[in-house]
Amino acid sequence: MQSDGFILTVYPLSPPHSTIHEQHTQARKIIENHGQTSLARFALLPDKSHFFSPDGSVIAYVRKGRTALTLGDPIGTKDNTASSIEAFKDFCAQNQWQACFYQIQPNHLDIYADHGFDIMRIGQEAIIDLTTFNLAGSAGGKLRNAVCRMNRLGYHVKVHESPLSDELLGRLDAVSNEWLTRRLGREVRFSVGWFDKEYVRHSTVAAVYSPEGCITAFANIVSEGQIDRVALDLMRHCHKVESRTMDFLFVSFLEWAKQRGHSTFSLGFCPLSGIGENSQDPFIEKALHVLYENIKGYPNLKGLHAFKDKFHPRWELRYMAYPSFAHLPAIGMALARAHFGD
């Protein structure tokens, strides 16, 4: 990714080249000082525009049609959250857009409600406590067996820290392309990273090596700013791999993070997971639960949840703040376009 392409604009018209660079520098500084989740890192990827509130916070967003989708909560000091939300809502109104805050934390839901937003649960994030993570006992039996099997077959995992070499990037790119061919054929974006060589180059990557020295799978992690947590992003593998390869990869990555002194490890967000399951849940969440139960193909949401659940994470709810029920069709279309392309 080209650093000058990170920020599109916070205005209807594109700013001069020098202004874009200044905005990127300003956004990065705020995110480095105040970022609290893995979404903060994705806020610097080149599909995002940035809004800077008068109080010194930054909001990363993507505009699709008349909908401005933010990636998470405002990034800044906690005392400025309310004023940042209000400033962004006013900014959108001036441009005749509707503001929607996507994948927000539970901390400030009352503030969003006070500013006229409806709140909806949209899924869960899987968080592993590394201080207690181990493979002992019956709970870790299946994972322990997977590690023993892969070791016995001559496989090993190597963690590569940034910056990655061109030669390694090329090998990872080949695995990624094979994986994409069997999926959508295109990258998912917005709330996740994608295989951009400069983004991956400056990530920490764990790769599974076969006895012959071939890379058969890999995953990368990103830092969560001011919180002592690392978060999973990409996870990709070749078409023909040994069964339990990804279990082997994840266990190795978790143990590496634990040895490095990290306290928690995020396995990422599972859309539509854990919502609409109870009779008292709102109608819209029940409808999303039906979708979650019946969606086929890619993305396999239930399969993704089941895979992460085998590591016994703590599941934390994530939310969306939106203007009203009437705007949900437009928001759904905007989310699809932001994630999967126009």
C-alpha cells in the first residue's frame, strides 16, 4: 500500500496531495496514542477516509452512497467520545449522509443512544486469556493431539517478525492467491486487513512449513495499540494441507504470544454470532440469527465460530449504532459494498 493513499478525504472533494499526507500523519499519531482495538490498525488501511473532530479524536469511515460507515468507535480520549460522535453526526448531516457506527464496543452505548442512534448487537469477538491458556487436561486434548500429529509428520511453525523479506512475501502471496481462488476470488476489506504486500510486510506472521520446506499455511497478527493484546487478521492455507494444520498454526501462534508476555489474544470478530437466540431478543436480531443459521458457502459464519470456539475464548458482544430501522436496507447494502466491493 502506498502511504500517500491511506486517507481519501474528509471532504466531498479530494484535498491536495500534501494535505492527504498530513492527514495520514495526524491519524497515525492519534491511533498510536489512543488506539484500543485491532480495528485501530485497520483504520489506517487505504480504503478509509478520516474525520478529525475538534476535540482531537479521529473517526475512520467508508462512504457508500448516502451512508457513512465508521470502523469502530471514535479513537481518542474517553472524555471526548460524546463530542466526537456529535461532531461526526453533524458532519454527515451537512453532506446529506447517514452516520452508522459499525462494530463498536459496549462501553459507550448510552452515549450513542443519547445522540439518537438505535443500537443492535451484530456479533461477537473471541478473546483468549493467554495467562491461563494451555493444552493440559481433557479440554486441550484435541488441540494437543493436533500439535503432536503435525510434529510427528515433520511440520513446524516459524514466526517471522516485521519487516518481512521480498522472498518471504512472494511465498505467502502464492498461498494467499490459492486460498482466494477457492473463495470469492477477491479480498474482503473494511473491517479486516487484506493481502497488501506492504501491510503484510510490516506484520508479524506465523507460517506452517512442511518437511520439504514449503509454506502450507500462515496467519498474521496486529497490535491493539495501548492494550496489551494482539489480534489475528489473515489466516490462509493451500488447497491440499494436512488435517488440523490450522489448529497447529494457531496453537503455535498463541504460545509464541504468551512467551512474549502478551496477556490476551483476539481471534477476531464472528459476524451474527451469539445474537437473536433468546425469545426476548429484538425482532431484527432474531432475523439475523435465522440468516446466521442458514447461510451457505463463503463466508461460513457458523464454521468460523466453531473453529474459534475450540480454543475456549471469552466471547464479547459487538454492536452497531444506526439512525433508525428504516435505514437498515441502505446500511446493509453499504456494508456489503464496503466489505466485498462495489
